[in-house]
Amino acid sequence: MSVRRPASRAARAAAVVALLSVAVAGCGDRGGLENAGTTPTAVSPARLWPDLRPASSPAYPYAVATRETVKGITVPGDDIRKVDPVDVVRAEIAAHPDDYGSKGAYHATVDRVRECEPGGVRARCPLLRAYHRDLTGDGRDEMTLGFRLYPTNQTAVRVYTVEKHRLVQVLADNDAIIGVELAGRALIERSPAGIAGYEYRTTWTWDPDRRAMVFSRDEFLRTGRAPDGRLPSPSASASAAPGPASPGASASGS
């Protein structure tokens, strides 16, 4: 897929000047450029506490990227579309007994996965539809999976690619989820916030150096009015620094 490159600053400036020239010529004596008023004075950032001792370690650990080769899964012809998503979930359960064992946080997921097999109650299967899209830019599709993590209200979001005939997990995130979107080569997770009328949106993008989908943006956004009809009072904020994680559920894509 070709990517349209944005015009350079010089080209954009020339285009603006040309448009203004045409506008002025067309107006003649009937008018011209009008004063839009005083331009606000630019205020430079003020650095606070310049003598503050820098922190030597993060306040809490945050996994900005994960990579894991999936054991026991073959990729016929290196075609990820031929991989059975149920087998992939079973492989994760087997590889992480601390999470899915009888005392694990997601122990009830094990019984639910059995319902994904032929003859099972499909409505009880925790696995969501798999989506395939090129997220790494190498021209080959990756596979995005989502599955519910029982007995919690969380959903797992996973992205897999194929490297050297092996299935490799390049994103793993668990969270309460409103929705998941594939936008270009980014994956965006939407999660509920503790304040009515707001939500968290976390973006993951491919990092060729880490060979994984990395956490790139966390936003706290206003989405509408609170249940009582009032607009939420805090203003929306966005940060590129790591914040609370937020993983997947049903995704939109092809």
C-alpha cells in the first residue's frame, strides 16, 4: 500500500501565498485583506523546580513492549491466516499456569475455552473474532486476537506475527475494554474511565528496533455528557508518557 507523503513546509507556504494573491486580485477595489486583530503574545514554557533531583527509576514498572515465541504452534506456509486462534489461546494458557491455573486470576477462562470446540456452547466461548492486517509494514498480515478473561471483566488483546516460520506474540495487554480499533498500523484500545463522560485511549504501534508493538500514547478524553446531563468539569488531557494500560476486546478491521 502506497503512503502519500505530506507536502513540505516550503511548498505549503507557497501554496498559501498563491491563494492569498488570487484572493486579493479577485477582490479589486471592493475590498482586500482585513486585520484579524492583535496576535496573542507567545509565552514560552516555564521550567519548574530546576534544582529538583532527577528520578533514577520509574515510579512503577510498565511493560511498553512484549515479545514471546508461541510454543507448539506451526504456521503452514508462513500464512498466519491458517493458524487456528483457539490453538493460540490454548498455547497461552499452557505457557502461563500462574495466570490460568486453579489459583490464577483468569482460571475460569480455561473451562470457557472448551466451549470454542465443535459441539461446545458457542455463546460461552471467550474468543472474539480474529482480524488480519499488516501492522509491521513488511507486506504480510499480522493476527489480532481478543478473548475474555474470566472471572474478571477484563479482555486480553494479543497481536501475532510470523518470524522464521514461528508464531511470535508482539503485543499482550489485559484490561477492561470499551472497544479496540485498528487505524493504519496502530492498535487503539478504549477503556472506561472512573469519571462519567470520559474514557482512556491507549495506542500501540510497531517498533522495528524492539520488533514489537510498543505503547506510544495514552489519552484521557471527554466523550459526552455525564448521566445527569452535565458536561464533565475536567478538561481532556493527553500524554505520551506511560500510564495505566488498557487492552482489548472486539476490534474493527479487515
